[in-house]
Amino acid sequence: MRVVKIVTFNINNINKRLENLIAWLVKTWPDVVCLQELKTEQRAFPARRLRELGYRAVWQGEPSWNGIAILSRECDPVVTRTSLPGNPADQQARYIEAAVNGVLITSIYLPNGNPQPGPKFNYKLAWFERLITHAAELLAADVPVVLAGDYNVVPTAQDIYPTRSLDNNALIQPESRKAFARLLSQGWTDALRKLQPNGPLWTFWDYKRERWPADKGMRLDHLLLSPKVSGRLVDGGVERWVRGEQNASDHAPAWIELNV
């Protein structure tokens, strides 16, 4: 049995922060990386640079917005889905799913939903419903699954710094939190909360209002484990130092280690 490190990281423009990404990969050498907000079209993804480091990638790009990828250090990820089922008309690049070393891994970039109320919040909730439906199907398949990604949901009050300034934000609305709770209630394990039941686990600090220096963060990035894999969880955390680097994303990598 060996330990595999799986990371979810909203890179917030992969080509703009490619040197940051490479420096982090070389320092930490995760086995699997789920990236969000590539903000690049399909053909501009830096697959060659990543392959030079030993990482093979599958991805769905979209000009200027969204975009997700899965990187693997040992083998080619075997793509099983490049979009979330349930709405063929939805062309936004927000979901990719691939098998890596016997584990089904997703990279999810759930809609932000702001401003709310309005069409963007309605889209967020509808997308969440599709995710809940698909997640139930994955559980029914009884295979090891890691639902990793930026969910754009602060699950509970302990997952955000004390503030009333964001009361109208889509990330903390009761509907958003209830949808996340419904997803968990299917049988998924919130890996980082299982390891650290109490206290902050910030993964995001807004660029505005000096929120990083003040450590005013929130937890948006989650790794949910199916019952088939939850018992293999051995460690996890947030690599906060990445957020403090020059030209950093506003997110930090959230990671887990599994015995496989």
C-alpha cells in the first residue's frame, strides 16, 4: 500500500500563473491535481510544459472564463466525462471526470452565483441539482470517487471569517448551503472537515480590502470522498503559503492523502 496525494487548486488563469504553478508542483510533487478557472481556450492549455515535468493532463478550456483540468504524475488520466450531465445546452467548462489509478476523480468549478437573486444564482442552484443527481449515480456504481473542486459554497459559519459584509453573497446563502448539505447526506465524506472538525480551513482570500494579510478567508474548495475511498484517508490540509507568493491565485491548494 502506498500514499497518493490529491489536490484541488483554483489557479485563476493558468497561463498567467504558469510559473507559480510549476514552482508549486516542483516543490510539492502531488500525484493528482484538479485545477479550476483555467481561463484559457482549449488549444492554449500548457500541456507541453506540464508534460516536461512528468504531468499528463486532460482538460476542458473556455476562452476567458471557467475551465477545468486533471493532472496525473504517473499515468494518463482516462476521461469518463467532459461535462456535467443534465443539460446538453450548457456549454460552460465546469466539470471533468477521469479515472486515475483506479480512483474516479472530478475537477468541479461550480458557478459563483453572484449577484443574487437573479439568473446567475438560479443557474448556480440548477447546476448544483445536476451535480447532486450525478453524484448519486456515482455512489450507486459503488466505485472509489473523489469529488474535488471549487464548489463556490461556504458550507457553515465556521468556514468564513466573522463578517456581516457578505450576507447577500451567493456563496453563503441558505439555498447554497442546503444544496451542499444534501450532497453530503448522500454518503460523501468532507475530507478536510473529517480531519479537522473545528476551526478555520480557509482556501480563499479575496484580493480586495487586504483580506490575505488580515487572514480574512473562507473555505470554498472541497474534496468529497465516496464510502469506497473514505476509509483510506490518512492526511490533508491547505497549503496556505502558496497564496502568499508573488502573482498568486486568490485560492490556495487543498490536499488529501489516501492509502491506495
